[in-house]
Amino acid sequence: MTLDIEDAKKVLTKERAHLVHQLDELGAAESGDLRSDLDFGESFADAAAVTAERTEILGLVDSIKGQLDDVDQALAAIEAGSYGRCESCGNDIGAERMKFRPASVLCIDCKSKSTN
């Protein structure tokens, strides 16, 4: 299996748009910052409910922002001509892994080391 960079770029660009849309729906900018106009409505009468809702939204935003950062990093690697090479060891990541997870910047060995 060979790595199709143009196909990966299309997939990553589409994924980026999807993630930005998700952030917008949660009331956050691309930066991950919540918009100042975010309103929890009148149904949130007590502070505990507002805090719980805000905490949940912040967790979701943080997760999506992390995914967006990965996608942006992969798109930057495409532009730099280094897409498909591990940022840690410099070895090829492998076409199968890149097809499964186009935003990968680490090979499986380096990724497993970073999670330990």
C-alpha cells in the first residue's frame, strides 16, 4: 500500500472543517476559547448546574481542539514535504497507519513510548 498524499490532504481538510464546525456548535472559537456570547440560558438557575455544564463543554472543546491541532500539524507536514515520517524518530509511519489515522505524526513504536 502506498501513501496517497493528495487523498490524505482532502481527508484532513474535510476533517478540519468538521472539527471547526463542532467547536462553533459548542460555542468555541478555533483557538478553543469559549465565545463571550455563550449563554447557558435561564434554565440554569443554580451555580452548580452552570459549573457542571461549563466543565462538560470545556472538556469537549479541549478534546476537539486537540484533534484540530493534530490535523493542522499533519497538514503542515504535507506542506513541508515531511508527511508520513515520524516526528520523533524520522522513520516512515507506514501507509496503513496513515490511511487509518491520517493525522498521525508518530509511528506506532514512538506513539506507544509516549503513552507510557
